[in-house]
Amino acid sequence: MKLKEGQRLVMIGDSITDCERKYPYGEGLFQGVGKGYAALVDGMLQAAYPELSIRVTNMGIGGNTVRDLQARWQTDVLDLNPDWLTVMIGINDVWRRFDQPAIPESHVSLEEYEQTLEELVRSALPGLEGLVIMTPFYLEPNDQDRMRSRMDEFGRAAKRVGALFVDTQAAFASHFEYVHPTALASDRVHPSLTGHLLLARALLEAIGFDWSRMRVGS
């Protein structure tokens, strides 16, 4: 497993990351880290690697775009001195073009998205041991759907930015053979618990989680 003893993992993003986390810092008792994939990752790390005392801090905020991350990057990432950082942003950057078509100033272009994300990552890298970029996603199996197609473009941009990379769209893909996308997210964006489990599993795989440590008596 890539994380080491006493390290801090900061997870930043939008509502998918936020998931009712505690403010101003999403950590601590009483579901301080929220109720989504960030909480599941935290729980799995604590269960499988109790000796490492890994600190997980959820800094997701609902409705955020990459512009919002830029505005709070210093206080919500750099000032927290993380050892590891995960970033999942872009869903609202795409969504605003579709749910607010008449408000162009709320739209984030692909070029702005990639350039801003790259600048943010570059500023954080000197203090990090590890960084994971997670793609934005839209739970629609038809990749010709307009919103899914646009989200895929943003996902490819995110991939170009990060070394360690999680393709969240791929994490959901196999389930589409068995269930309708709305079973994983009623609005195709905000996942059910199953959807959050798929995100958590994909992220844990990226950081080298040893699943054998979850066996009873291991």
C-alpha cells in the first residue's frame, strides 16, 4: 500500500466528495468525513491498516467547479500539508452547460478546466508524496449522449494532468450490463451507496490497497 504510517490524505472535490461531511474540516467522529466514497475509503483504511493511523480529511464542497477549487486551494489543500491528495472535479463544470444553458458565464470551457487543474496540481506537487486524479463522470452507458460525450472529454483532460489516475466512468461500466444507470444514481450524477462503493474500490486499487487484509483474522 502506497500510504505510510502517520500520513494525511486530503480528498477534494464537489458534492460527490462532500456527502454531508463536517465543516470546516471533514474529519473526526460522527461521520466527520461524510457518507460517501471518502468515508468508505477512510473506513477501509482504518479497518485494514489500523497500525498506520492514516488521517483522512474530506474537503469536498457541493456545487464546486475547478474555478471554486482554485479560489480555495491555498486554504483547503496547501495549508493542510497533505502527504497524499485526491482530486475529483469537473462534473459541475460540464453540467452547468446543460442545466444553465442561458447563463454562459457559469460554463467552464474544456481549455479552462484543463489549464486550471494543471496549475493547481503543479502548485501542490512539491509538498506531496502522492496525487490521484479521479475523472468526472456521467452515468450514461451511451457514450454518444451529449452530456456523457462532453464528460468524457473532460475525463481525458483530467487524465492528461495526473500521474496516478482513476477512470471513474470505467469503474461504473460493468454494472450497466445488469442495472439501469438510475439504480446507481437517480440523476446520473449523485451515486447511491453502491455507486460510492465502486468509486472507493477504484481509488483504493490505485493506491495499492491490499484486499487480503480485509479477511477475518488476517
